[in-house]
Amino acid sequence: MTAQSIIVFLIIGAIAGWLAGLIVKGFGFGLIGNIVVGIVGAFIAGWLFPYVGLAFGGGVLASILHATIGAVILLVLIRLVKSA
């Protein structure tokens, strides 16, 4: 993995985490937390979507959408655990 691909990976994670924080109100974790939520969300979506049969194609926008949906799933799960 090159330095450029790591930077793109972090930027996509940050955007996805920020968008997920906007969608799921009350769960902003700051810049580093949003990057982590976005990256973990991308892994969740990458694991879950093939089982469901969803595909968004390729490219940066598809990656951001993919990671954002996964991050929203993660934030909803965190909200459920915190409220229990």
C-alpha cells in the first residue's frame, strides 16, 4: 500500500464518518473518531453487502457511499448498546 492510497483511505473514512455522524444525530466523535468510524464502517459494509447482494460499483463516490452506510450501521449499533 502506497502513501497515496493510505491518504485516500483516510480521507474516505473521514468523509464517511462525518456523513454518518450527520445522519445519526448525537454521535460525533471528532476527526480521529470519525475516521475510525468510517473505516470500520467500510469493513462492516464490505462484509455485509455481499451477503445481502448489494453492489454500488466502483470509484470514489461509491466507496464513500459504501463506507457511509457501514458507518451508519455501526453508529446505530453503538446507540443501541449505549441505551441498553
